[in-house]
Amino acid sequence: MARVVVISIEGEDDLWVADLDSRTVQPLAAPKSGGLQTVADLRATGAVVTKGVNVAVVVKSTEAALSGHYDG
């Protein structure tokens, strides 16, 4: 099973790739074609696109997440 996630935060333009196995997060260049470009285009209109993710929340800091807090 792939353990790589493409993520972005509402209100920001950047896309990121999180590789869970290598424990890295890197910026992703804006896609020029394909399915990921379609997703990026939808996101730009305000749509929320999820597939294969069952939890995604924004927290103020790593410390908040580690202590079990998030803005819900």
C-alpha cells in the first residue's frame, strides 16, 4: 500500500507531498496535466477533495497535536 499523501491547507496555494515511510514532507510543483491537475483545479475553486484519507485536521502546532488538541 502506498503511504504517500498530497496535502494542502485551505487558503494556501501550495501543494505538499508527505512520504510517511521516509518521514519527509516536500513541496510539490503545480501539476501541469493529469488527474492531480484536475484535483488542483477543483481545489482552487474551493472544493475539498479527499480519497483514501480518513482523518485530516489542521492544528496550531506540533505540540497541540501531540497533546491531543485540535481546532474542531
